[in-house]
Amino acid sequence: MYTIKINGDKEFKTDISSTSTHLTGTLNNTEFKADIIRIREGVYHLLKDNVSYNLEVVKYMAEDKKLFVKINNSPYTLDIKDKYDELLHNLGLDNLASKKVNDIKAPMPGMVLNILVAEGQEVKKGDALIVLEAMKMENILKSPTDGTIKKIAINKGVAVEKNQILIQF
């Protein structure tokens, strides 16, 4: 049994089994059957209830259990949880794998060209935080996790050393 959330909004419970040419299972406790043909790697043609769908798997992020697909050229993000993810969530243990980050440190000596966040600002994983110039190259330091900026320990235009604390979460 899987729980699939589409674009962070609609949620479906599904149990799917497949062969090389058929998909069968349940979707929100309703049985379904579909024919599927693999066109090439990551591209499929699906026929369900006499309606044709072109399905392209754009990207799969196994560690985040995210699937990015295009169905008839419309993009969708699928967040997938299996029965073990649900069990960990029910036990309150679903966030133990996430790494707690308290500090962003300079990965190399350099000059702070720009600070892209402010104290008290909430950031998401992957958001740009600081532009650091090192060896005549601009490097954008990104947030490794979701969080709130507690303190910015440097100023724009200041030289920093390797492992110097730049931002505290």
C-alpha cells in the first residue's frame, strides 16, 4: 500500500501490481485496470478506461521518495510513502533521518559578496543564502535544510576563513 501526494495537494491511497503490459490494483479503494506499453527508457503509453495517456518519468529522487513526471506534457510531482513511512510517521519517528544543522560554515577562504537572507527569515532546503567569492569564482552557499535564520555572523564585503561560522540556524 502506498500513499501518493500529487503536487503537495491531492492524496491517494493505492496498491498497484504490474506486468510488462498491465497495471492492476486499487486507487482510494476503487479497483482499476490499465494497459501500459514502454516506448523507451522512462517513457510509457498508458490506456485506462479507453483514455490514452503519455507518461514520461522526468526524475526520481529515491532518498526523498519524489517522482517528477509529465502526463500528456503536464508536469506533476509525486511524493510517495509506503507502509513503513506511514508506520514511522505514526510512531513519531519520521524525522530522525533528517540532519539537524545549526551552523553554515565557510567551505573555503573567500570574500562575502552578498548576503541573500536576513535574521529571522525562514528558508527551505536549497535556498540561496550567501554569495562567496573564492579563487575569482562566485560560489552560492545554499541551505542544507529547512529552518529559520537565528544569526548572521558576517557582513557583506568581509573576508572569511575556512570553517568560519557564517550563519546560525
